[in-house]
Amino acid sequence: MKSVKMTLYPVQTLCVPFAHFNILQGLAYRLMSGDKDLAAEIHDRSFSDKKAFKFFCFTDLEGRYTIRNKMLVFNDTISWEIRSADDRIIDAVVKFLQGVSEIEVNRNKCMLLSYEIREKHFNTDVAYIKMSTPIAAINTRCSTAHLSRKKS
């Protein structure tokens, strides 16, 4: 598994809504734009399959912020990480980052201070992971009839 962690500094105040997943997802695809075939393959396949395989994941924006008008307001250093089991994705992001000094986040320019490529190899059958967000598990084989309670 490979990841790239970016350190950004907003040129001006960076404001994003509480629900900014779609902004970060769009940014991830934009960072993959150096490899247009790969970006199209990931986008098309993940949105056309009934049970979509997630080709990559990313963290929330990490850093000090304040809340103003239902927006997260960043004025200082921010970090953000994209992870993938498919090395091509991280390689495409790194290729893009090598050619830029600024990244636009929600129409706000941020200086790219640095980026770090991380690689994690799992050499055992068992791995313990720490989640930064909850996981929702849905059993699609269980019908609602089995879930209803009997009246006494």
C-alpha cells in the first residue's frame, strides 16, 4: 500500500464547508490528471459497478481551524493524505505534484510546502489497523423479515 502526504499552506484563508468530501474527492481526481487514462478508468469503473471497489481513500484536511458560518476556516499549515493499494494512483499523484508549487482547494490557492511518499508492506496474515473514521457494515444477505421483532 502506498500513500502520499501533502503539506499545504493557504495563500489566503481557506474555507471549506463541513461536508467537503466531494471537494477532496474532486481534488484527488485532479491530482491524478497527469494520467488521464488511469483517472478515467478509476472514475468510470467505480461509478458503473453495482458494488464499487474503492481505488483510493483520503483523509480529512488536518490542521488548526476555526468555524465560521458553517465553514471550516484554515489559516495555517494543512496536511492531507491519499492512500491506495494500486501504486499507479499514487505514482500519478506524485507526478502531478512534481510539476506544481500551488494546489487549488475549493477555489483557494494553497502553496505545496512538501509531500512525502509512504509505502507499507504487510508481511503477515494478520494486520491490526486503526481507523480515523467509523466503518459502516451492512449485511446485504439478511432480509428485513429476520430483523423484525416478534410481538409478545
